[in-house]
Amino acid sequence: MDSKVGRSSPPFSRRPPRYASKIAMAAVCFLGVAPHHCASKIAMAAGCFLGVAPPRCASKIAIAVICLLGVAPLGSCRRLDNPASAVTSSWSAELDRLPAQTAEARTPSSFPASVSEHYPTEPLLVEAAGTGSDIRPAVELVLTFEPPEILIESEGLLLEWQRWSFGVFQGQAFRVRVELPGLSRVAGAPEVADFSTFLPDDDGPWAVINGGFYDQNGSAMGLVISDGLELSPYRRGGGSGIFQVEPDRPRIIHRSAWSPGPTQALQSIDRIVDEGENLVRRRMARAAARSAVVVGSRYLWLVVLAGDASIVETADGITLSHTSWSGLPLWAFADYLVATTDAIAALNLDGGVSTQLAVQAGGRAFRVRGERKTINALIVRPSRTARDPAGNR
């Protein structure tokens, strides 16, 4: 018996186990027809059939498969210093013959029809680093997005919907915008709880987004202060960024600049935009659903984003599933925020399976439902002057 696999190995499984991942990669790449969300199952089946790859290695094999297919920057990637000198090849041309997207776009019927005009950012050319002749030609991964469409606009709160594309990935973003300073509040819980427990019980206008990360014990990983009460202490490992509400406006600061005083504060992993610049290195990263809070020059933004393969329409919004492999790598998400908002600073929140958003305004409600519970949330409302210029509310 093979102790690693837990079953008898077939007679033809004499290839050394260290070659298993390459064999599975080659098999799926040769087929060239597997959408990214099926890669893990195909890789697992291929490895088990060959008898050389224990099932627990399937996720690593799948990552390599996806990278090899060129549908996500999932290798040791780096930005080319001279994009103009990048050489395309027949291998790159093969990508053009892949399906335009990995799953049929599910655009909720209540959303505006998508438009054809695209606004590309600077082309992102990444190269998977290998050894010797193993280095592949560069693959052009261009982040594009369509003009946003308004879903809800009421009393100073705006909810927008926007389609985006990144290579063969396609997806949707939902963005809440209020004019600064806005009214921000951190809501926390002693343990992970259903996202709905953090939602206000009034008619709005308000928007709520999932908060920071939590550990395997269900405890917040960083600083959480709600209404002056410290629910979780500052931790160096809790993330490089802290969203805090100061008397004049909210700010996103580096953890080293933290000083007690703010009555609302949320630490998370990590700051991804500062002074309008992307802080995230182009490196090995998985595509996933994302969420962030953005402080701009004029607006405060809550942004969530996911791939089409994760999105299913519901009566009042969308539900997400399989979010850990469908979306954008973190550095591309930061690029998206810089390109589509007036971002001065942005703090990444606990996206992936925790990606959640709720909006209530103008008698309408919209929900982005995630896969798991959350440990805290950030609530944003328009400033009172934005809701009523006369200041009566």
C-alpha cells in the first residue's frame, strides 16, 4: 500500500512522485479546455489516476495549472521593466483561442445592461519567473472596465455597479460612495457572527461592508474600536493599515502612526494604496473576491468585487460562492481602485469568502451575500449636511 495515497498504486505508477505536478499540469494544459474553477478537480483526478500525486497536493497542482494556462498571474510574477520590449509568441496566441470568459456572465436582470465601451488602464505585462529556459514569454493581462451604472442614489449615498475584465477573467464590482467626511462607525462582535447582525435596523441611508480578518479561533486579528470601546487590541501582525475616524474626516494610516484617541478604528491586512499609488508588489497571488474601504480626495468608498463565476442573482442582489479562486489578484485590485476612484489611501478588508456588502437607501435594499460569517464590519452613512443641506436631520 502507498502510505501517502492510502491505496494500492497501479502497476504503471513508477514515475517519481516529484514529477506528479508536472504530469498533471501538462495533461490539463494539453487539453486547454478547463475553466479555472474546474482545474482543481481535474488535477486531482489526473493525479489520482496516475497514482503519483496524493489528493492533498491537488490545490498546489491546480495553482500551477491555472498559471500555466495563463488565466491568472499565479506564478512568481514581476512587472516588466520595459513593456514595449515584451515579445509575444505562438504560446501567447494560444490564449486568444481560449473562451472569452470562464463562465457565463450572470448579470442580474435588475442591473443596467452592460455597455461596449472600455476604459483600459496601463497594460499589465507579467512574466512567470522560472529557471533557465523554463522562463515563459510575457502574457499581456490588461485590466479594463466599463463605465459604472447607478443602482441606488438617495440622500447623498450612491451605489454603482461596474463590469471589469482582466485577461480572460471577467467580473463585477459594487461601489458605495458618500461625500467626505461622511459618518463612519465600526461594529464588532466578541466572536464571528452572521453579517446581518451588524446591519442597522433603520431605513437608512447606510452601507455596511465586511471588516478585518479573524484568526482560526474566531478572534479579530487586529485593532477594533467601536464607539470608544476597544474590542480588540492593536497587533503588529494584524495588518499594516488602520482605518480611523478623526474629528474632521476618516483616514487610513500605517500602523506605526497609530496613537490612541479615535473612537472608531479598524486594523486590517493591508494598506494597498497610499498617496494615490499602488503599494502591492506584482508577485505570486491568487485571484479572489475582494473588499476594501477607500478614502479619496472628495469621497469615501466601500468597494467589493468578484468574478462572474462566483456570482448568482438573488431577489435583492447577489450571492457569492467559490470566491477564493474567482476575482482579481490583490495588486490588480489595488490598480482597479486607483483607476476608478479618487483614492488617496485604501485598506484591504477580509475579502474572499468573507466578502459582504449591504446598502439601504431611498426605500431600496441591496445585498452582496458572502460564504462565511464575519468578526466586524464598517458602517458608513452620508454626512447630515449631504442628506439635508438645511441640517434638519
